[in-house]
Amino acid sequence: MFQGKNIIITGGSSGIGRGLALRLAEEGANLALVARDPEKLSRTREEILSHSSYSGSRVEIFSCDITEAEKVGQVMNNIAGEIGSPDYLFNSAGILIGDYFENLPRDNFQEMMNTNFFGTLHFIKAVLPHFKKKGSGHIINISSISGVIGVFGYASYCASKFAVVGLTEALRAELKPQGISVHLVLPPEVNTPMLAKVNQSRPIENKMLARTMSSLSVEQVVDVILKGVAKGRYLIIPGGRARIMSRLSQIFPSRARWVVDYTVRKNYRGPKE
């Protein structure tokens, strides 16, 4: 399905984005990897090119701050010039900080929205004319299970990921008549460098809640995402526990809140005065 397709991956130098790049390169896709750090991008490209199962398709890298709409537009033009008109956009770039709400400055909420929400929005805006021109395309927005369930200690992260869910829901209905498919991915916590970093600062209550759902490897998440996209699924939730919790929050929201409250109550420490 992905062989010979032109695919953009934001956050392509690390975490889920890097995992997607490695797998899609094996399947013969032409890749445009986007991230802020040019050195990480170069390392990822070299890793792909040196991989024994790499199929020989094109792998181009583009350093870009996705929070800046004008720069995203320029990079989109460069991508189209390098690999051709895109077929898929994987919005994987994101940041995460965990702490008690009282400890999170207002700037943190703005930073989360700028990267997690507006970064996603900017690339959709930039790629959409290319998809509309040929009457097809796939937009895959990677939100989080924290985009449908409020999580203790993730106030700013949840706010940004809930926004991504709302945007994706609206775009699914709006773009479908134009032949453009939209997919929403809600992974639980994934064993990435980002999670390792947040583990150093997030509250104990948050850590205990995370254990109720268990984290997944990047490879597990990538496998579920690509299978879901290939089958045309709109909602893609890696991990059995995450799927159960998502369904519980929809059908029995009070029960889902009880699970959260019970776990927090057993482990509550609270912010220090």
C-alpha cells in the first residue's frame, strides 16, 4: 500500500515519527522527514539508508519549526519539489511536560498548543492544496489517549491533545467528500525519549495512573497505526487497555472517572506549598 507513495512525517527524527520512517522506508515509500534538529534528522536518514532491509526509495530531511506557519508553507513547497506531490501526512511531532497544574506556568500551555495543536494545523493547511488538486490523500493525526481522557498531571498536554481530537473529528467529515481520508491515532504512553524525560518530573499520581494502562514500544504502536491506515480506519487506538479505557469513557464516563479518582486517592501527594 505504501510502496512508491510520497509520505511526510513530522517529528520524523525521534519517537513514533522515527519508527514510522524506519518501517515505511522498508515498504518502499518516499519520505520527507520534518523536525527541528537537523543533526537528529541526519542521523535518522543515515540509519534508514544503512539499514539492511531498506528498499532504496528517497529519504529527504527538512529542518523546520512547525509552530511557524510561514516556514511550514516554505518547507511544504520544498518537499513537493524534492519528492513530488504528497500522498500521506503523518502528524507525529509533539512535546510533553507533566506536573501539577499549579506548577505549570501559562507559557507552558501556550508552548503545548503551539507545537501539539498549531503545528498539526499548520501542516494540514500546507498539504491540503496538494491533496485537493489530485482529489486524494491521507492525513494521520497522532493525538493521545490523553486527548479523550483527562489525566492528572497532564493539564497542558491534555488541553492540546483534546484540541487535536476536535480538529480531526471536524476534518474527517469535511474532507471525506473531497476524497481525502483523515485518521485519528490515540496511543497510550509510548517508550520514547520524550517519555523518559517526562518521567523525571511528573507527579507520582500521574505515574500510578500510567501503570493502569501500561506503556507500549514504538514498534507496537507503529504496527497498529500502519495496519489501521491500510484498512481505512478512522479511529486507531494501539493497546488493549487503552481501547478499553477509551470505550469506558464514552459509554460509562462516570465509571472511567471513578477509576481515575480511585487511583489518585490511593497515591495522592499533591503539590508542595
